Amino acid sequence: MAPRNRETLIRRSLLLSLYVLTFAAFSLIGHNWYLNRSLARAIVEANSENPLEYGDRIDLNALKRALQQTGSRDNSNPPTFLLLYFMRPSHFQHLKSIKYGDVLLRRYGSSGLQAFLVTDAQPPETQDLVRREALSMPVLFDRDSVLRLLLRAPDHYEHTLLIAPDGKIVFSLEGAPSEDLLRQIVEKHMVGVIDYSRDHAKQHYRVGETLPDIRVASIAGGIVQTLAPRNAEVVLISARCTACQLHAYMQRYRELTTASANGKSRLLVFSGRFPQQELLTDLTEGGVTTDNVYLAREPLGGLDNEYRTKSGDAELAVIVSVDGQGRIESVRSLDEVE
Amino acid sequence: MKLPQVLISFMLAHTFMPATPAAAQKTQPIPETTLRATQVARDIPLDQSKRVLVGPDANYYVLDAGNNRIVVMSPDWKFVRQISAAGQEPGALFDPQDFALDRQGNIFVIDGKKRLQGFTPTGKHLGTITYRAECLALAVNGRGEYLLSQPELGALVTVYSPSGEVRRSFGQLKNGEGRYRSVANRAHLAVTRADEVYVSLDHQGILQKYDAAGRLLWETAIPGDQVERLRGIFWSDDENKSKYGVVITTVHSRVPAFYVAFNLFLDDTRRQLYVPLNNGSIYVADADGKPIKFLKQPRGAVDFYSSVVTDKQNRLVATSRFRGVLLITPARPA
């Protein structure tokens, strides 16, 4: 090929590439412009004092766009149930519920649930929270309040939404719901059936069997140790309502830690769902000797269930008596009034 | 809170505590009976049962609040059916607070979405009306009117027509200032066959009776040192009242309010009132408000009865926050 022809070919190729790139750039800008415009329109249409209610619908394209703008990398197809917790790190009162979002995500993530924490707090502040609470749920930084405005969440960022795959709001609440209420709502909409069944601690601890070792830590803190009680009475305490159980039963805990157990040592093991600091403070102030009081570091069989938080412990607490070989001699309910 | 602070708090509370009705001042020893509570229907999962009522069909209707449903059980404690389930759509329940039965056995439930919903005894949704003020208790009268405890609206009881319009209100608010005024005047209600209304103020331990037109007939405070102590806790500025018993903090009010009395049940046949208290006992009075007895738990027992009812076999049945449904019998003769 002659040099002149080659030059012409190169020039034409470059020109063509330029056309293609220009077209692509304009397409992208135009597309973004269109999407941003549709998102802006959706936000304007969403502009209302009233929060979204059950049955309201969301423009799914606008929602997807808003999620992407705030950092979601999700491109899932088909669409999924979307659980959104609006919060700021200072809303510590909602943390229990938000941590439960992680539990739901682990259980239903593969069958179509996405969960996000949406916040307008600065990323370092949020990262602190995520690290401290070991949250695995993705966090969306709603810097320009795009999600908040689109989903009509209050400007104080305390709101929870569950959105069905078709954009229908199936749950909307200012604040964060209790764990068990959220479980019921998610089961109803995702599984179709609410599970009301309940575990019984007495079915887990059977007379004649060996009491399994329990991983615990002293309630004053410290390293995790394995409790393998012998010739002892072990009081296993669930956490259905941590605050009320703690306060209402204080006298009982005091009696249990001071009264004799027929020559056996008596150990109190609280569910790991009790807040450690509050437990320690309240027991100490309540005059309970804390030498033999522990916080479980694993679920207590039949008493604890991280998914069905209210399902365990029909008995609230059980006293398991073990012999010198660690075999269970008896299992009694603490709260049975006979 | 340290002991001196508690003492100061109590002294302040008793100094500034509003005066209770005169009847309470003349306290006389009231008989006490130790009760025995036996858990029944153990195979039916219940969570935070708030109220039990007996329907015209003799079945028990239990507001299983934690499970957002009403559980119907037979007189021998077998599961019959459930009414509604958790949700925010019409016909579903979201954080139900209280319920009532009308004379036909229809069920009316109020929930955390400020809705009053009706259901047939078999669970068919009859309809929904919405209201604007917080409401934690209701009753239904013989005219099909709904009586709601909504002190935020300026009276103890607001009466709604069957279609949801406010018809009238009655009962003067007692004590409390600012946002505490509404909280202090929350009440539970009971209606007689003649549509007279009994009111039990949840946080003040006061009983009242109104005629069908809403005129106050009498008022009395639940007597006894222990009840006085509960009142003192409600009015005190102690920051952690849950140490002494059950406290309610609603999203609407955000005021932690210590209960004195949880509920009110009228046995219209035997003309007796039953009021479960926040010390685990049950106060029994006659229909004129005169004290009959306290039913007390044995020493060391810990439970709070959210409601009580007498059934068609004259058994006393209670609901407990954690233990579901309980049969209450005397532990030893009075």
C-alpha cells in the first residue's frame, strides 16, 4: 500500500473513532440527563408531607437510579424485596432492630431480599458504627437526600420501609420496628406464612443427658471461657424483654445468687442478647452478687433464637440441675408459680 | 439512681402528688387472698397477651399482641382459630393495643396505626375507621358506639358512631400538666348492660362510674399503701421507673409512664370490678366501687397480669405478659 493511502486510512480511522466516541459521550450524557430528569421528576412528584403508606407505589426506575446515586452497586434482576432503614448513627435506640436487618439479610438474601442502611451522616461516622456493631448490611450515603425525598422519609432520618418487587410499599414506619414484628412482616410477604411456633428450653435440656458446654464471659467482661458445670444448678435466662426481665426479676436473681442450692453451686447465665453494661450496672445496683453470673457467648438452646427472637423460652428462664458428671438431673422453669 | 436520690424523689413525689379522691384517705384493712396462677393453653404460642375476653359463644378471645392477632380458644383451652395477622393493610393488625366484643360477638381492635377495625367472630373483616389521637383502650356499648380513651382530645372518653364520627365526649381530665396530662389520663373502660361506663385511670389508680349520658356517678381511688406507692412512682421524677414495675413509652407521647393499673374488667352478672395492678396483685371491688379484696401473688412470685376476666363457669382467668393465659385460683381459703 502506498504511504499516501495509508495516511488517508489512518486519518479516516481516527476521524471515525472520534465520531463514535463523541456519539457515545453524548449518548451517555443524554441518558444520564434523562435519568436524572426522571429521578428529579419522581422526587417532585413524591414531594409530600405525608410518609409513604402501605399500598403506595414507587417508580422503580427512579428508585434504582437513586440507589445507584447513593452508592448501591446492585444490579439485581429480577427485582427484589427492598428493606431500607433510614437512620443516623446517633439513633442508637434503633440499633437492635437494624442489627436484626442483618439477620434477615442472611436468611432471605439468597431468596430475594436486599437491605440497606440509608444515612446522611458523614462516612467516617457511619464506618465507626458499622465497625462497632459489626453490621454487614450495605450503607448508602444519601448525601443529597435523594432517597429520603424520593421515599418521603422524615428529615430526621428515622424510618423503615419494605418495598415489594413491583414497587408497592408493604411496610412503612417512622422509627424502626421491633425485631419480631419485622420478622412477621417479612415472613408474611416473602414466605406467605407467619411462623408462630415456639421452642421450649425443656425440650433441649433432657434429664439424664449431659449438659452441653456453654461458651460464656463474665458479666464484668474478660475472655470467653467454656462453662462445663458439675454438681451445680445453672440458671439459663432468656432475653425476650431484656429491660423488663432484668428489673422485674431483680429480687429473684438476688435470691438465686445468695440462697443455697442444696449444696450445689449456682451459676446464672444470661442470654448474650442482654446488653452487657446495662446488665452489670443493674445487677450490681440491685445487690446481686456477680461472681457467678455470666453472659452467654453463643445461643442458649431453646432459649435463644437470633431469627425468631420471641419464639424461644416459653419458660423465660430454666434452672438446670447437673450432677458431678455433668448429667442433667432436673429442669425447672423459673417463672412457674405453683 | 442512688438510695438518697430515690428517697428524695419519693419525698418530692408525695409532697407534690395530686390529691386522690377522699375515699382513698379513709383506708381500712382490705382482705387479702393469696392466689395461685396456673398456666393453661401452654401449647398455643402467645406473646405479650394484652387482654382476654369471653365471647357469647363461651370461647376465650385473647389479644396476642406480640403476634399481632387475636387467638380464639375453647373453654377447655384448645386452639379454635386466629383472627387477623401482622400487617398494615386493611384487615391486618399492627401493634394492637386493645380490643372489645359487642353483644353479637363481633370483635373490634385498635392498633398502632390509629385504626379501629371490626371483625366477625369467624374473622371476616367488617371495616376500618381511623382516628387521630393516641388511643390505648376501647369499649363498645349496646348502641354499637365505640368508646375510646383519648385524653389528648380533652376528655377521658370520646364516643364514636359506628361509622366513625365523633358523637360526644365525657369525663374531666384529672391532674397532670403539659404532655403528662394526656398520659396521666389514659384509662381502661368497661360498659354495663345499661350502657353505664366504668373508667379506670391506668396511671392514677382511680375508678369512676358514669351513666349512659356521660354524667359522673361516683369516683374512688383504689385504696391501700401499696397502690399509693405505685402512684408515687408514676408521679416521681425517677429516671428509671422500670425498676419498680412495668412502664409504657409510646412512640406518640415519648413519655415513660409507670402503670398503676393495667386494665379493668366488669363482671356484670356478679357486679364486681377487677383491676390488675402493677405490683402483680388484682384488686376486686363491687360495682359501687367499694373494696372487696386484693388477690396477691405468693411471696417470691413475679408476674404482671395485663387483664382478667371471669368466664361462664365463674373461673377467674388472666393474661400475663410472658406466660400467656393463666387460671387464677385461691392458694388458700380467704
